[in-house]
Amino acid sequence: MRVLLVDDEKIERQGLKYLFDKHGFNFEIHEAKHGEIALEKLKEQDFDLVITDLKMPVMDGLHLIENMHELEKIPKTVIYSAYSDFFYAKQAIHLGVIDYLIKPVEEHEFVKLITRVEHEINLEKAANLEKILGSSLNQRSDFSLELSADDYNMELAGIAVAFDIESNTLGQVHEEIKEALESVFPEVYLFIENEQEGIFFVLNVQKDVYDSLQKLLPILEQETSGYVRFFIFESFNNYEKLKESVSNGRNKLKSRIFAPRSQVYSLLTKPNENEIYLNRNSVMRDVQQDDSTVAETLERMLDELAKLGQFSNLYTKYIFLQMIEKVNPNLSPKEIEKFLALENLEEIETFLYGIIGVARDRSNTNVWNEGEELPNFNNVENNEEIVPEVETVKTYIKQHFQDNPNLETIAQQVHLSPNYLCVVFKKETGMTVIAYMTEVKLNYAAYLLENTYERIADIAESVGYTNTSYFNMIFKNSFGMTPSVYRKQKQIKAMDK
């Protein structure tokens, strides 16, 4: 923040500077000994705050304030004077002065005033940035708006972070997401919701953002019942640098491939290409030797790519295509074309396991038995003594999970608050309400995969997931394989009987 102190007495200016330093206000302080000099400085550069005496030679404080109204950017103004006369105060207020400090100033009053003014200025800057960036993002214009020189050199210092979330209940949790972010980052300076590009927020201080974002992942996963991804862009110190940071970050996001899982990605670090090539060669060697560790090696390779998130979509496919051609040189052009059309690491993983012929045998999980109206939930009904409200909630979820009820609706069935229900349910079952409903959904989806020929997208929608990629991801997390692989394995077992 840039501050101009205007007083003909040097000792008064020095006294104010001392108070700024003493109380940790790290501002850029300028001085002027009368109104005319101050006005020249105000014309040369923009200031956020002017603190001025009233009675000064050449040009007094009131005339200075009157002339300031002709400036392109009018700073906030505080009168600092021994004149407590009502006439001066009335004139000053009429001219838009925000406060009036009487000499000698009380230290606590000074701190209180400057803290309030700083907060107001930051809010105004945030609103201005939100208007500028929000318009740019929504118009996808690469920040080509007409901006003043001050906008481009706005005093900002921080890191831009893109925030992407996959959840079928996103519309219900935007406020919860914002609150979670602000609880970890009290310095959140800007928060933009944008349907095309996710959510952006800007921090006004540079800090160890990566670790803080890692702490947020489990919180946001629980709030949204989905997965979240953060993308850390380059740091900035003014609007021009922020513009470059976000534009460069956007371009990287467009060209890179990311796993459908919760992760924090830094777009600054250089990926470890040697590690990827080493794992790729290990997979090819293991396959040629019919080694049972091929699945584990392949999974490490995929995890490395997922964690880094640094490789372009094309580069990632190039690595795997080389591996595929080595493992299966007879792959048809149609299969190669199909591979190149894949959009994320989960699809690539499924394709690779199919090509390599790796089948990971997982233990059976509870699914619907044909003819039963509802499945047996042995793995979640593990307490003999269940409080009636919990039992009612479980029955309600089994009967209405396809309607995708939210926590508030579920809590209403037993006349409890959502928060209290969560505590009771977790205590009695060992799992959250959302986790229980997810398990119910996935068990029913597994039953449909095994016993019907419905499309996976239709099955996902029937259990409340409109995003098929997200459904594939949580199904794999639960069953250890994608829905398509699960269906194939069950069909093979059925044929062997």
C-alpha cells in the first residue's frame, strides 16, 4: 500500500512514520511538506492513502483535498490536525475525508484507523481484480481488457492456484469449499467461480502453498464427496505478472494429462523423465519374462505420472505407445487410434492392462443376489447394537440412494441436525454417512455390471453419478479395478462355472 504524509512539520511526519514501522504496517511511505508538493506527487503516481495536515503554507489541506478530486484515481484521505474546529471537520467530511485524527494522536486510535483503512483498500482491490479477471476468464480473452497503468502494476504478491473439482453435488458445496479455503488461507485475495475453468483464488502473500493445499484435500473430499485437484501457477508481484502466470498456467493445463484423483500439482517443477523411462523399461522386461510383478511396476509408473502431472498429453501417450508396440507389435492401427483418443490416465491404465493381459484378482465384495430386493451389507452392518436413528438412516439410504439425497435431507428423516447425525452415524458404524451411501451405490452398480448388459454410463447415472469418469474412479478405488474390467472378470468366472 502506498501512503503519502503531508505536513509542514518534519517531526510530525517522522512521528507518523515511526508509528507505521512500530506496528508492522509494511507500507511504501512518501512525504510532502505542503499541499502543492503533495499534489505533484499525486499526479506522478497513484496513492492508496493520504494523511494530511490542514494548516500548511503554499497550499493547505482543504485545498489539497479539493484538487485531489480532479485526479484519475482519488486516494482515501485522513485529516491529521490540531484543529478540532467543527467548521474544518464539516468541510473535510463534505469533501469525502474518511476520518479525522487530532494531534497529538492516540497510538491505539492510529492503529485502529490504519487497520480499518488497509482492510477497506484490500477489499476494493479484490473487487476490482475480481471484476477484471472474472470478465477475462468468462470471455476467455487472455486478459486483453483495457487496463490503467495502476491496474497492471497493482501491488500484489502471491501465487495463483487453479482449483478443479469433480463431484455430483458441486452446486451444493461452493460455499463450503470457499470456507475451507479461507480457513487454511486467511490471505485469500480473490475467489472466482468459472464453469469453464474451475475456481481460481489468489493469495496476497507468498508462502509454502503446496503443503497447505495437501492438508485441504481430505477436507474438500469429505465436503464434496468427489475428488479435487489444485494446480499451482507461477508466483507474481503485480497484475501484469499475475496475468502472465494465469495465462501460462492455462496453456499448460490444456496440453497436459492428469489423473482423475485428488492431487496437488505444481506447474513449476521439472518432471523426472529418467524415472518414467526406467519404469517403462521395467514393465516391458517383466512382460517379456512373464513376471508377476508387471502390474505393480505399471502401477508405479502410472502413479508417478499422476503425482507429477507435468507431462503433456502427447508426451505421455508417446511413452506408453512405445511400450505397447514393444509388448504387442501386432497391435492394429485401429487399436492405436483408439489409444491416442484416450483422455486421461485412468483410461490409459485400463487400455494398458487389456493390452498387456494383466488381470488382478481381487476378493469378492458384497453385491446384490438375484431375486433380492436389497443387498446384504455385511461389511457395514458390523455392530450388533445400532441406535434406532442410525438404522432408520441406513434403511432410507438403501431405498433412496438413486435419488442422491443430500445430508440435510437424510438428517430430516430422523429429526436430527446434519452435524449430530454425522457424529452418531460415525460412532455406530465406523464410517461417514456419505461413505456409507457411496458403498451402497457402488455395490448396486457392481450388481448391475455383473447381471445386466447396461452401458457403464447408464449404470453410473442410475446410482446418481452424472460424470462417468468420476464414477469409474471411485469404483476402482473401492473394487480395485475399473467397472469394465470388473464386468469382464465376472463374465469369465460365470462362463467357467
